[in-house]
Amino acid sequence: MPPIYLDHAATTPLDRRVREAMEPYLTDVFGNPSSIHRQGQQARMAVDGSRETVAWMLGAAATEIVFTGGGTEADNAAIYGVAWANRDRGRHIVTSAIEHEAVLEASAYLESQHDFEVSRVMPGSEGIVSVADIEAALRPDTVLVSVMYANNEIGTIQPVGDIGLLCRSRGVLFHVDAVQAVGTIPVDVGRDTIDLLSLSAHKFYGPKGVGALYVRSGIHWWPSQLGGGQERRRRSGTENVAGIVGMAKALSLACESMDETSTRIVELRNHLIEAACSAVPEIGLNGDPDRRLPGNANLRFPGVQGESMVTALDTLGIMVSTGSACASGSVEPSHVLRALGDSNAEARSAVRVTIGRQNTREEVDSAVRSIVEVYRRLRDSGVARPGMLQPVAASR
């Protein structure tokens, strides 16, 4: 059987239709969107049309969309932009302990270098952040709350709508890292009372290196990238026209088929979890069993290190990961699983399996057989227990 890719939380393959939409802007329509000649204006029309598409899919206005180089840049721009613009009003930020590093490290930088204070709210044991705990962390000087829509490791979906209403009622800006959610589950910035939202194209079958930041009209926010004044002076730098076109096309395709795709992927995910846990009862699921992304199955394998599982499965043509690919090379156990109360050994025993829209039932069955076989072999051999090897994490 050909290799089976089950690491869609890390990245997704470029959709053929997306590539076709991008091709003219890699060859024939190569002008700079800031140029006033014909080539430039053709590129400008493509960027503006794509902005309208992205905005429509998020329930936003086109003027509220800022194109970026990806999700990490969008997260950083949101946090720094709110912090700098509102620092005279307050220097307190509330976030959760299970955010992506792009949020955690940006917040920590403000804390260590610019006299901000950061409250990091712990989730419950199944990876859900409590609205009551967010409320308890708010202070008169809180200027920003940043909570992700869905976790990149365990797939849990947070109560962002309720958090958004809370923040609006208290006059606090609300940023949502929706990199894992957009294109996978319905996201509407108006419905969820979101002020800033980050997304990345390569998570929904678009190109790498392009993303967007939604910034609600009227909020106090400063750009962190200056220069040529592009993106209405909110993100200077020549726009990645082909990438922007590809992102808009990919998002449009994802939203058009979202219900059907989600139903099929949930069935495959549930089948994978049930089959693996039935074959070996000690295999368990990390995170809430229901409030999770359609394709996410983060499994724990007691007595075995997740990295050893990933390496052994790769030799069999099964591609999975141990957590966040952005942290590849880290020697620390997953901060997400540690926040859920896992020990270091438990956190290092996790493997993230994320199903995509091209996966089949036959592939899932084959993957389960390999997962069970590899786990039994490693467990019984005793050569790959947590703590004996340095862990290597895997994607956002």
C-alpha cells in the first residue's frame, strides 16, 4: 500500500484546484500590486477579490482583512499590535496555558521585556478552558484576552463565543488563534464576538507562507511591520499575490464542502479511536472526546515514547506526529498535555493522528493495524519507554 499521510494538523497537501488558480499569478500576471500599470492593476484586482472572499467566509468586511506571511506572523501582529496601542490603558494580558507557541512566546516577550503581566489560565482535564476562569483572571488593566479556537495538539474546541461576549461586556479586546479551525469548522467573527483572528492557508489545502489577520474596524491596534505602506499601512511588504489567490480559493473550497467533509472525517476518526482502543484497552484518548476537531485523534500509549511510535510507524509508511511540528527538536514534553495534568512520562507517550479529506476507510484500517502492532512490539520490548530517549515533537 502507498504511504498513508495522517498528519493534517501539521500541514495539508495543496489542492489541485488551488494550484490551478495560483498558476497565472506565478507566470503571466506577475506585476506588483502597488504598480499603476496594467500588470500591477491585474495583480491588485486579484488581491482585492481574494480579500473579499476571505472576508465573506469569516463574516467580516474586506477592509478588516490583513494578509500576512502565515499564522505565526498573524498571532504576533495581533498581540503586539494590541499591546503597543493600549499600553497606556493597561499592561495585563490573559491567555491560556495551552496556546500555540506563537501566542505564548509573544506574550512572554512582552512580560519579560516590556513590563506587561500575563495570566495563563489552566484548562480542565479534558482540555477545555473555562469561561469562569477567564472571567476570574480579568482585571481593570486587562487589555487583551487571547484564546485559541481549537487546540493544535489535542483538537479541543474552546467556548470562544462565550469568551467573546464576556470580553465585549468588559471592554477587553479578544484575539483568537483560529489556525486549526478555519476551513475545518464554521467560524464567524460576528457570531463569536471576535476582535482579532489569525489563520493560515496551508491548514486547509492552500499554499504555505501565507495567512491573514482579521482586525475588527474601530479597535485600537498598531501594525508591527512598517515600510511601504501596503495593506492599508497595516502590514508593509509586497503582497504574495499567488499565495493570496491560493488561500482564497482554498478557503472557498473548504467552506463549500465543509459539512459533508466533516461528517465523513468524524466517522473515520471515531472508527480509528474505537478500533485502536478496542484492540489494546490501555491506549487512551487525550482531550475531550466530543468537543474536538473532526480529524483529530491524540492517543496515549502507556509505557512507550511517542517519538518511538512515530519513527517506527514511518518505516511502515504511516505518517503521524507527536504534537506540534513547530516545536520539532524540542526536548520538553508537550506543554499542552502537562497543562492537562499529565506527568512528563505521560505527556511523552502521546501520538497525534489527524485525518484529512483524502483519507479512506481502508487507509484508517491499515493505520490502526500498524499502530497496534508497533505499540505492542515497543511496549513488550521495553526499549522505548518514556525518559530513555530524548523526545522530538512534531506540527502546529
